[in-house]
Amino acid sequence: MPTWVQLVFLACGVCFILALKGLSGPKTARNGNLLGAAGAVVACAVPFFWRDLNLQHVPLILAAILVGTIGGVYGARKVQMTQMPQMVALFNGVGGGAAALVALLELQEHGEFFDWFPLAATAFTVVVGSVSFAGSVVTFAKLQELMTSRPVVFPGLPVAFGGSFVAAVVLSVMLVNEPQMWIGIVLGLLGLVIGLLLVLPVGGADVPIVISLLNAFTGLTVAAGGYVLSNTVLLIAGTLVGASGTFLTLLMANAMGRSVANILFGALKGGSTLGGGEVSDRPVKSAGPEDIAILLGYAERVIVVPGYGLAVAQAQHTLRELVDVLIARGTHVDYAIHPVAGRMPGHMNVLLAEAQVPYEQLIEMDEINSEFKQTDVVLVVGANDVVNPAARTTPSAPIYGMPILNADEAKQVVFLKRSMRPGFAGIENELLFEPSTTLLFGDAKETLGKVLAAVKAL
Amino acid sequence: MSEPIVWLTIFVLSIFVGIEVISKVSSTLHTPLMSGANAIHGIILLGAILVTGTTSNNVALAVGLVAIVLAAVNMVGGFVVTDRMLQMFVRKPVKKTASTDGAGETK
């Protein structure tokens, strides 16, 4: 490898480090992302200027890049902010798939000259890349509601999973001893099976953690691929993503009060991520938009708890208008943001930022939780699990141990709900049946519009 | 230093850097960060180009082109979607009476 190529790769590696650094602060995030993109583009341009490499099939390669670019840009621009988690899952999955294919090709071209260590790295790349691909596709299907978001468990699943895993290890050892193409292909297929079996038993509410975990997997895959290809920039970029992705996964799992092992294998051990999911017929107190408008209009302190349902109903803008009117009336209003509100940590911030809610009004859980006691009205819009006291009181609940917003401590709680259906975790919310709770049924956008009109008329 | 050790060194140091650079991230930015990291591993596109461009086998060429398409989707889509998300975090220059002009943008 010529020196200039190695130097360019080094520079690109530095770009990625600075990109991640930038992405972890709100002011620097956008530039960080652009820097990462610049590094990636430069690195990918290198083969076309690298004379001694004697790159073949250039028109075909450029055409393939063009196709992928169009597909990527189209998907990225079309996707609604509510569907962001599944889009990230899909992008991640295709990356993992690409890494597995690259490793297979390298095995086919140079496998016979490989030492045992590059062969082991090849096996790793093929298996984990396929796991990431299949797992992400299942994740996508769950979030896009192409299939049920409940945990899918069947009797032989633990055996099938264990069996595939052992088979993958055995075949990897075989591949190291004797680099043959068919072993590589079977490893890829096994990876697909493992990915499928890994994600099927995960319940809907835990899927975001799995996206993050699979993201880290793909990172490690790319790192191993970098070793196989003796390419430093792949090794650096992949390792960075693998390490930061693993760390991020643990942070997220922490925010939900769960362990990663529990999320992945909880359903296997006795259905702990399973919720009942049935609709309750216990009596609740409901009211019309005008009553809610009066409650809100004469409150001094209001906290809004937004959830995924808000975004599904596309009611963010109406909500923001309502809050603006209340603030103009002299009410102190903030939004309480649970770390896993929405379907991915930080997702709610993105959704509200899209509706141009000022950043200062979004208060994180730890800061606002002590204020619920002095709050007149908590307005819960399309959220459920993040205010479910079962997380504190019911050890058998799937969300037990998750830190929640203390909405139940407020004087009044108003739930805007479409129906009595339980939240994403599939469990009933005791808060709905409290005497201090009032429900307002209907589509969030429509009912918020009515409340808004009624508040204006006060 | 033998070559495998050099690779191991890069690997281990990158792990520490990867954890260190994001250790102070606020939960607000978890989604864009995940998405941005996701785009970075799209660099496998480079690997796909290198492998595809040096093969003389037609089947391998076809598989390689598929890998390039997939990797390009990952890389380009990842960066574009992250940028779209982050655009929304940029503070608009003194935006006060949002209730009137916001209505036109609700689409």
C-alpha cells in the first residue's frame, strides 16, 4: 500500500473520531456528522486514484454506487421522523450484509493464503454480519408493524438458537483449518438463522436497544473485515462504532432499568417481556375537551408528557400551539422528556424539535421529577409506559425497575388516549384508574385542536 | 513490532477512543449519535469497492456489486438521515411567535 494511501486512511480515521466526538454535543453534532461524511467519501474515492491497484470494472462499480446512493438518499429523505428507528435499523442491516459479502469474496479470492487468524476474522465477519442483517430486517418488520411487535416464542426456540450457535462455532473452526467456500456460505446462512432467532423473542418496547446492539455488531463486523482486508480505516472506523455502540447500548438499557441479557433472553426464560395486551373494562373517568380546557386554562403549573402516540397522530404542532397559548396566559408549562420516550432514546427530542418546540422547554426526567408534586395538571399525550407506576410497584411487570416520570404525584392527570389499549409494553396502567386522572378519548390531533379552541375561548 | 501486534494495538486503542469520545453524550442526542455511528460503519463500501475491483470472477463481480449497493445505502442514507435529524436541533434565529407561522409548516 503506497504511503499516500495510508496517510489518507489515517486522516479519514481521525475524521471519524472527531465525527463521533462532535455528535455527542448538541452544538457540534451537525458539523461532526458532515465531517464523518467527508471522511467516508474521501476514503471511498481512494481506490479510483490508486494506480498500482489497477481497479477493474470501474463503470459497473460507479453504477452500483449510484444505485445505492439514490436508494439511500431517497429513503433518508422520505422517511418520517416517527419511522426513524426502523430506518436506522434497515441502514444498519444492509451494512452488515455488505460486510458479510465482502468477507465471503475475500475468502474466495485469497482464502488459501490466509493464516489462521485472518480466517477466524473472516468467519466472524460472515456470521456476525449476517446476524446483523437478519436481525435488523426482523427489527424493521416489527417496528413497521409488518409483523407483530409482541415477542415471538416457540417451544424449540432456545434449542434451535443454541444449536445454530454451536454449529456456527464448529464450522468456524473448520474454516480456520481448511478455508473452503462452502463452509463460508453455510456460515452466512447460519448467521441469518441466528439473527432471526435472536430478535424474534424481543418485545416491541425493547427493540430500540436491539437496534443499538446490532449497530455495534455491524461495527465490529466492519472492524474484522478491515483486518481481513488489511485496511486500517475499516479497522479504525469499525472498532470505533463497535465500542461506542456497545457503550450506547448499555447506557440505553440503563435508562430503561434493564440488562441487555434480560432484554435479549427475557422472553425465553419465562415470558418476562410478555404483556397481557388485553383491553380492560374497569371504570375510568372521562371528560370532554371543554372540561380539559378549563383544567388547563386555570392551572398555574402544567407539565406535558409527550409519547410516541403524539407523533403517530402528527399532533406535535397542535400541542405546541396549545402550550404557546397556555404560556401566553401566564401558565408555567414544560415538557417532561423520558429518556426512552418515543421508540428510541432521544427520539422524542427529535420529534418535538421538528415541531419547533424550543429546546429550553424540554426538561429531562431527572430534573423535572421532583416538580410533579407542585404541579396542577399533567397532560399525558400519547404516552403510557413512561408514567406507569407499575415500574415502581409491580415486580412482575415487564417494565419493573424502569425509572418513570412521577406523573402520579401531580394534583390532576389528564390522559389523551385513542382507546383503552395498553402501551407498547403491553401492560395495563394503574394510573388510568386513579381518582385524580381524567381521560380524553379520541385522535390526539383532533382533540388537542378542540382543547386549543376551547382554551382560546376562555 | 510484528504486524499482528500493530493491528491489535490499533484495535485496542480504537476501543478506548470509541468509548471516550461519546462518554458524555446527553440522552437527547442518543438517536442522532446511533444514526451517525451507523453511517460511519458504511465505510465497508471502501472494502466492497476494493474487493469487487480486483476480482476476475463473474460470480464474485456480481456479488461484489450487490455488496457495493448495500454498503452505499448504509453510508449515504445514514449520513443524510442523521443530517436531517440534526437540522432540527439547530436553533432558529430568535423564533418567538411560533403559533402563527408554525401553522403553515405543519405539513
